[in-house]
Amino acid sequence: MTRFLKTITLFLIPVALVISLFSAVYFASGEYIGTREVALRMAQGEPILLGLAYRDDTRSMKHLIASEVEADLLILGTSRSMQFRGQFFNTGSFFNAGGGVASLQEMLFFLQALPEEALPSTLVIVLDQYFYNPTWNIAVPQNFSDYGFTQTSYPHNIHRCMQDFILGKYSIFDIFNSSSSAYGMAASARGSGFYEDGSYSYGFAILEAYTAENALADSYRRILIGSDRFEYGDTLDAGVIQKTEELLAFCAENNIEVVAILPPYAPSVYTYMQSTGNYTYIDALYPTLIPLFRQYGFELYDYTYLPETTDNMYFDGFHGSDRAYAAITVRLSKESAILAPYLDETNLTSLFESEGHSLTVTFE
């Protein structure tokens, strides 16, 4: 019996050491901390980079912070709006709620669920083109209460930590040497996550390995098979257009000025999409929506194709970088009467044209 116990002990000691090591990695990364707790600290303006690897609380987190900060200028959209940096705008009352919704319908739910005092005076909405494509399907919740914060599972997350290390997704050295303001495995290991202003950093790892050819390859694959937000379509979804009018009516009733943009695709990706003839619904989108926006005195800009940008300013075929979004704000500084008080054309042009990595801009 003693021999058996010794054998078991010798077996368990290295297992315990491995579990202890990855437990230390997990806790050092801050992944274990509840998203709500970190979100409330971000709402207080604490410099934080929140990048979770093992749960996605983005929608609830963005709504909580938007409710707390009561920003005058609010950005709302999917991941295609997350590169609007607070530093682009001349205001101390800004929040980017990008990633807080996944569809047009959810934009109205998001706003309706905010406290009245948290509704913005100016709203920038990013209308992904595929919202209006009837062949793109997504399950839309009935209200915003369907979202909640995920409870962490220690055994599951330690197992994931081990798996990701074996797959080479992170370095233990990077975790233990990450900034004290980084929370989550993605933030600690790759520098990716949300800043306190709600905008998103793709992190140093993607910048180091980036090539435009590799970045756009998956989008070309999607176009070839017509899937994953690149579904083919030649008509617009009448139901979503109706929901757009409901959203604009809500904003008008609550004295919210609205600026909307159709976000850019990487130039060569957009050119290829056009060449297929399978995306004619996009051509009909602006002409159909602009009368609706003008009816309410709101603004809509079609930035589907930005010739001043290049492919290497995009993380993939439909997600522009900081530099691409600097180009958008340059355009808005010239074209938008609603956003004019917030934008300085000279400074924004300087940011867009500055030297450095094609995906980033440098703020002083």
C-alpha cells in the first residue's frame, strides 16, 4: 500500500505543478476578474485594456459602460465601428459602443435600454451593408435584457490556458511581463482588447505578423462561396429598412442627432465584389436610405469604397484599421455639419498621412 501511495504521489506532483503554473498564468492575466467589475472601472476613466479570451461579454460590457459614462457623443455598431478612437474627436464626453450590437435591430434595443440621462446628444451609427441583405441571416433577440455577463469557470479556463499554450498562442513570459493595466489573456499575451474609451486594439501580435495578402485571403474565400457576411444579394430587406426608420424616429423623439456611415471594404476586395455582379444590393443601399435620413434631418455617408486608403490599411477585407478610420474622420470633418464641432480637419489629415505602420496612427 505504501508503495502504491508513493507511486501515486510521484505521478500527482508534476500534475499539480503544471496546474499550479497555468493557474498562475490565468490569475496573472486578469482573465478571472469579472467583466462587470472591470467595466465599471473603465467607466470611471481608469486606463485599462480589456481583452478576454475565454468569454465574450462585449455587448453587456459596452451597454453597462454607456449607461455609466452618459457620453454626449456615442458610436454604435458592430466590430466595424470599433476603430473610431476617442482622440479623433474634440470632446471629453465620448464612448465607442462598437461591438455592442450585431444587427440593425439591436441598435434600437441598445438605446431603449439606456437610462434616459445616458442617451447621447450625437450618435454615430455604422450600418454594415449586409444588415440589409435578405440572404444574410442572424438570430435577433427580442430585447436587450437577453444579454448578461458570463460567469467564469475555473476548471474550463485552466484547461483552455494549457491548450492555447501547447498551440503556441501565447508566451508565459509575455503574460507575466504584461502591463498592470491589461486584463484578460488576449490583452496580456497579444496586447489586444478594448480601451477605456471603448475603441479596440488588435494588438502588437497582429502588427508584427501582418501582410495584406494574408489578411485579405479569408475575405476572398468568403466572396467565392458567398458566405459569412459576404452572402450574395440583389435586393434590400424591407423589414430592416422599416427598423431603420423606427431607430431614426426614436432618435428624433429623444433629440439625438444622427450621423450614419456605410463602412469601407478594403479597396481590392470591394473591386472584386463589384466584378462578380453578386452584390448589387449594395449599390441600391445609399439611394434607398438617404431620403429616410433627410426626412429626419439626419446625415448618411457612403464610405463603402475609400480610394484614398490602400489594402494594407485593413485588418481583413471588411475591417478597417485606425488609419482607415482616420481617413473616414477626415471626410466627415469636411462633409458633416452635425460632427463639425467635434472634428479638426487639419489634425485628422496629419494623423492619416503620418508615417508609421499602415494599420496604426500615433497620438501625441
